[in-house]
Amino acid sequence: MFASPLATIKQVCRSRSTASLSLLATAASVCCSSLWGCYGLLQGDAFVWMPNFVGLLVSLFQLLLFPYFASLGSGSSRPAYTLVAVELGDASVSPEARLTK
């Protein structure tokens, strides 16, 4: 479970955009990993705290990508859309009718 975001992190670093990451899911992963890691420490169970602290480190790294790549770009991680007018013979389609990336 904790290794699955590594492919997404590679894509984020390549594209320099966090559009493929979910901020809510990353924050939830940080909370979940830290709580289970603390529980594992309190119980003295290394099989619980070790993988959760590794997951916490990966999740924190993911979380730090949001402000890092926001400061590099325009601050928006969403793709820009352009309105396009399409002409069909005598009829014309309004610019609001079609959105393209």
C-alpha cells in the first residue's frame, strides 16, 4: 500500500505538477500512518510500527511536494483549459460549447 504512490511521485517530479496527487488522500495517509505507528510503539509491536513509519515518511514526502511544486509554477496544479470556437458550415458553435486541454 505504501509503495504504490512511488510511481505517482515519479510522474509528479517529471511533470512538475501535483495534478495527479490527491491532497486529501495524502493527508489522510499521514494521519493514519502516524496513528498506527504510535499504536505499534505503545504495544511494542515492530510489525505494526515499522511499516507505518515507513509509510509516514513516504506520505510526508508526498505532502511536501504540494508546496514545493506550487512555488515553482503559477500556484495552480490544475490543467489550463482553452475555449475553442468551432464552425460547421453555416452554423457556428458558441465558445462555451467545447472545452479542450
